[in-house]
Amino acid sequence: MGIISFLIFGLIAGVVAKLILPGKQVGGWFLTLIFGVIGAFLGGFIGSLIFKQDFATWSIANFLLSVVGAIIVLLIVGALTRRGSRA
């Protein structure tokens, strides 16, 4: 997968993750892109550990793993920013 297609894939995964999670998440489209790309890396890494496959191509399984990874990243960022704003 090329870098441009990976960025588009990450952006779509980040947007879907933001739509799935309830409430307001941190950031605009640029942070959505960053969190989606990090989530795609995380989802691909988790998928390769669990399923012992290479997830470097466009597929439904890869997309679902990327969305799950982006949700995990958004939950972590949300927990860190909420905890920091209470002080």
C-alpha cells in the first residue's frame, strides 16, 4: 500500500472510529488523520499477532482492524485529555 493510499485509509478509519464513539472527541480533521493512521498501524500490528497474517493490503479485515485500532487510540487520548483537564 502506498503512502497516499495509507493516509486516505487512515483518515477513513479515523472518521469511522469518531462516528462510532459516543460524545465529543478531541481534534479536527488533521488529528483524525493522525489518530486514524496510528490506529491503522496498531490494528495491523494486533491483527498480525493474533491471526499470523500480513495486513498490508486493502481489505475488509484490514479496515475493521484499523477502525478498532483508531477506537483504541481515541479512547486513550480521550482518557488522557479528560484526566488532564480536571486538575
